[in-house]
Amino acid sequence: MADAEISVLGEAKPPKSGPELMTSDVDPKWLVEQGVDPAKAQPLSETGLTAMVQIPAGQTSGELTIPTVRHAGADPAKQVLLHVTGDPRESGPDADVTGTVTDAG
């Protein structure tokens, strides 16, 4: 449990296996809020994306959401890997977290 609020950063990295989540799979409005150009279809790991979540003092967890959009037709499962660290680094985790998006949207 944190004595003070901490920031946890999730930096997009290439997944270790499977197809990667693309910018075209993610809500364009959210991408703009993160400083990413949604018009350029590219893997998230190539965008420089680093998302952040604040964990309030007294809490032990937080939620970082990457909002996806639905495509016409079936979409294969895609992977997103975030390298998660605290800010400052010594205040939080230092780990890779992988998520799978099934039928993005």
C-alpha cells in the first residue's frame, strides 16, 4: 500500500508473440489525448506511447485502459505489451505486462 500517490507508466513495446495491437484498433480520440497521430496506422510499440495511471495513497492497485474500436468483420486476437514502471522508478513496479484483445472493440 502506498503512503503517497504514485504514478505508474506503461510504455508500449513489441509483444513477444502474436500480432500486435495497431493504432487502427484503438479509439482515435484516446490516441490524440496520448499525443499519438491516429491517422497513421502503425503498431502501438512504434508510436512512443506511454500511458499513465495515478494510484492514490492508501490504494494497492490502479487500472490502465486502452480503449479499442470495433471493426467490420472478424479480427484476429492481438497482443499489447506494456513495460510498467513507477514514476519515480523506485516508487513502483518494473515489469512487462501483456494483454490480449479479442475481436477488438
